[in-house]
Amino acid sequence: MALVDNRYARAMAEVVFGRKLDAGQTVQQVRSMVELVNSSQELRHVWDNPAIPAEQKRHLLDAITARLGTSREVRNFIAILIDHQRLMQLPQIADALEHEINEHLGLAEAEVTSARELSESEKSDMERQISAMTGKRVRAKYTTDRALIGGAIVKLGSTIYDGSVRGQLHKMKEQLINQ
């Protein structure tokens, strides 16, 4: 399914850049639709039910997008997903869309987990180091986990850099066991 998700995401990213839409706003509008679909069992039932005519589904979509102030392009994107019975894949497609847009803009998404709350200067230093590693501008999300004892774990895509004390202790334990 990831291939299908990526295909829809790439197509929408092409629309975003081809029409010079605000990429951040477009992603946010798609994410809002994800939240709406996830929060409403009734809405999922209507949009995923093949017995309900596509025209009725689009009328419902029009009412929702008008209320939310969603762009015509996002409305059309969601309509295509409904018509092709792909709406249940919307969360994965939204993730893939954000990835496509970030790649195009030269942004790297990083998830940084530290043992304690980082100061703004520490966050800036961390982002500067990640940027030097990736060669891209960095947009980081920060969380804390006291179980790390100290240090941080940085996740870039599927790559994890573990600089935590817990991680170092685990490596030492493995080395001692394997000797």
C-alpha cells in the first residue's frame, strides 16, 4: 500500500508546487481532514460505503470543506481519494505528502527525544548539528523521556542516532556479554 500512498502524495505535491500553493497550509488542511475522518465513525461509514452514491459523498465533502475553509485543491484531492476508495489510507497519504513536500523544499524532519527539556540555544545547536549531517534545513519535534538518563536520541526518517546514556550503557552491556 505504501506505493499507492506515495503515488497519491506525489501527485498532490505536484499540484502544490505547480500551482504555487502554500505547502504548509496545504499539509495542515489535509491533516485537518485526517483528524475529522478519524474522529467521526459516521463520516467514515458514509465515505467508505460503496452503496452510497459518489455524488452524495461529494456533496457532504463540499459542505465540510466550505465550513473548514479548505482550498479547492485539497477538496478535489479528498474527492479523488473518496472516488477511488482510498480515504481510509488518508493518514498514510498525509504522511507521504508531508515527506514529499519536505524533500522538495530541502527540509529534514527530525524527532529529538532528550532526558530533559532542552533550552532554545540547545535546540538551535541540535538543529545546526543535524543540518550539518544531512545538508538540509531541519524542522525538529522535541520530546522528553527521563528514562534516557542523559543525552538524546535523534530520529531522521528510519535512521536513529542514539546518544543517550541509556543507549551507551546498553552498548557497554552488549560488549561485555559478547567478550
